[in-house]
Amino acid sequence: MVTHITHAGSLSPGTLRHVFEKATGLGKQNYGSMLPGKQVALLFYTASTRTYLSFAAAIQRLGGEVLPGSDMKQFSSVAKGESLEDTIRVVSGYADCIVLRHGEAGAAERASKYCGNVPLINAGDGDNEHPTQAYLDLFTIWQAQRDGRLPKRGLNILFFGDNATSRTVRSLAKLLVSHGPDMGVSFEKISFFGPEGFSSPPEDVKAAIADAGKLGLPDHMVQLDNVDVVYVTRPQVEFHQGRKLEVMPFGLPAAKLLPEHAIIMHPLPRTSELPEEVDADPRAWYFKQSNNGMAVRMALLWHLFQNP
Ligand code: NCD
């Protein structure tokens, strides 16, 4: 049966571990024999820099080809009223794999019903999920722990920012709970901190963490000197429908309160919640994290084509 990656849990811990091991050896080189001639359609209905370009780079470095659709809303037949279902039916007749970014939560799951045996990868659907971001995020933590940067004990992880509407928070938090322990990334507590009304993650995320007995202390009690990984997110204004959020920066004074071994992550793009002054701090890990995007996506595509 064809594997669609619609949510972070779409791959088993064993498979993801295999992908991480493969990604470890991959870098900015060409591996033309890994995906020779495979054509991958990138159908992006909403804005993207990293996800689009790291997928495109990954495909080309593996010897595959990109069928580009970077602005589907404006420059495809969507502008003439074509449905997502029809677009997917048509493109699955051309491509060997489809990568979809869409503004509606659940779009990837819906689309996966119309692409036959062509694998579909969710590159972010509304405020729902962003599985490949979660894979590269978990890979970053897994690697930092393997390399001795993070201690080899249960980690304290803090999500700081717009936890209520960030799809990256949902995907990573759920993946940590469901896959982390089996993959050797154990954690002590997952905590949340953010502006009023946006600090708490959605109920499904909270329940998954609470059921595992890993929910950290409430907002105001979080102590930064006890945190190993901070995952900062920007206000997801595109999903707020007029609700106002007070931006709370994770600046240098906050970074300095973390232990020296801690790492600061951010899926990017950043806005004022993560000032540039933090970049020079050795705990700033977000550009390493975004670099990992290409290697993890290469390993993932390689895996999908090896195991159709
Ligand atoms: C994230 C996204 O699209 O959800 N960006 C990304 O893919 N790296 C995070 C965000 O937009 O805030």
C-alpha cells in the first residue's frame, strides 16, 4: 500500500529512525543515482520559502526532477475555479510523488484520496499539521543528543509563542510523545508559554501529552534554567481572523537564563518574537535546524521511492 504522509504519525518510529540514519550522511552534494528521473510535483497554494526550496533542492540533488507549482492560487486553474480534488486527479497522472501545501486544515488527508498510488506528502495544511517540519525538528534534537550537545537524559522542552495555532507545534509535540521514546529521544516534561489566549496548544495536543504524563507546569511557573530545548514560534496571523496577539520576544536576556547546553529552535520565518541579537548566542540553533530540512527531505523521498 502506498504511503501518504499526511500527519507526523504517518511513519512508524522504526521507519523514521531509518530516515534519520540516512539523513545523517547527506549534505550539500549531488546524489544523482538515488532518485534518477523521478518527477515530484510541488503544489503550493500558500506562501513558503524553506519548505518549497528545500524540497526542490532535495529532489534535484537526488537526481529527480521538480514539477513546479509554487503559486497555485494565482497561476493554476484554481484561479478558474478548479477543485483541489480535480487538480490532484490530474497531477497524479503526471508525477511520481506530490508535495502539497494548502491553506485548509485537512486538505492533505482529503487530497490523498484522489492520487491513486502516487504518494502525497503534506507540506503544511492550514493550522493542522506540518509533518516534514516535525521530522526535521525531531532530527535536530535527536542529532544534538547523539552528538553530546544535549544531555542523554529526559529532556525538558518548552514551546514558546503561538502554541494555539502553530501547526509545527502540533506536529512536533505529538511526534515527541508518540515516537520520541522509541527513537531514543526521551523527555521529562513538555511545557508551554505564550501570550494570553495563545499559550495553550489545542486540546488534542494537550491530551496526548497529559496522557503520557509529561505535561509541564503552567505558564508562569516555567523556569528557564531547567529547560533543554526552547521551540519559539511566530504569531500565526494568517489563522487569527482578527484576534490580536501581543508579541512577546524571546530575546537575549531570556536566552542567557537557559543552561549553556540548551538549544533554541524556531521553524522560521521569524518576526519580532526572536530578535536577531540572539543569533550570536551559542544556543541559537535555528539555522542548523533549517539546514537539516534538505537532508531530512532527501532521506524521506529516498525512503518513499525505495519502499513504494
Ligand atoms: C512554518 C509553517 O509553514 O508552518 N514554516 C516552515 O515551514 N518552516 C512556520 C511558520 O510559518 O511560522
